[in-house]
Amino acid sequence: MGRSRAARRPTVTDLQAAFDRYAATVEQIAANGDWSAFADMFTEDATYSEHAYGDFTGREEIRAWVVRTMTAFPATEMIDFPAAWSVVDAPTNRVICEIRNIMRDPGDGSVHEASNLTILTFDDQGNLIREEDIYNPQKFADMTRDWCRVATAHGTLSDAGQKMLAALGG
């Protein structure tokens, strides 16, 4: 009688390659604005845990949320989402990273950003089955308010930004 073989677990190299694909896809999406494609990185039954917005189950629920969120102010002013660092944890099929959320130049060359910790979980084939974003919403609000003030001073703040700035206490 033959021995059954367990499925091969992803190696650090496999998980790094999966993370590199994720990062390259996010970079492309940030450049072209097609946030619907973000959801295509997830399996059909994936979960997304976003501490300020809630939990989303399934690719289509993730798609509806990400498109709605990333096509509204202030996300529309975020131009890049590079990882500051990442750690591959092969025993759990996870990559843990710090994602920089970088705003466009408000008109004076200054850089405005806030970061979040992201935990990406992949299945044994390297498919994305879960994302969790962890951050301090107040830091994002403070950064957005500061960015809006600079953009206002340089005449580059949109109407949506003006409304947000007023809501954040200008």
C-alpha cells in the first residue's frame, strides 16, 4: 500500500513571489485606478478584515467595498502604496508588512503619508485568501487634514477635499 503524500507547503521563496505579485499588482492599480482588479487577487471565498470599515467575505463583497472606498476622497488622492518592509512567515502562509499610503504632492513638494500593518494569508498554491489591515484611523485623519491644509494653500484641493477638511475641523 502506497503512502499518501501531504500537499507541499509554500516555501519562503514561494510566499515572497506571491507577495511580489501582490505588490506589483497594487502598484499597477494605483497607476491606472482600476480598483476592481484588486479584488481579482483574492480567491472567491477570501476574507478581508479592515478595522475601520469592517469585515468582507468573498471576492465580490471585497470588490464592492474596495471600489467604493478607493474611488472616493481621500483615497483618490493616494498615489502609491509601497511596502516599507515585509516579513515572510512560511509556517502560517503569511506575509506581514507595513504599507505606506502616500498622498499626491499637494503643491509644495511635501510628502504626506500614513502607514498600516497588513497581514496577507495565502493558500498552499499561493492564492490570496485573507487580508487584514491594522492602523490608527486618527493618524490617517490627522494626515489627511494636514494634507488638505497644504493643498488649500496651494489651490489644489478638490471640492470633496474641502468638504472633508471642514468635517475634520479645518
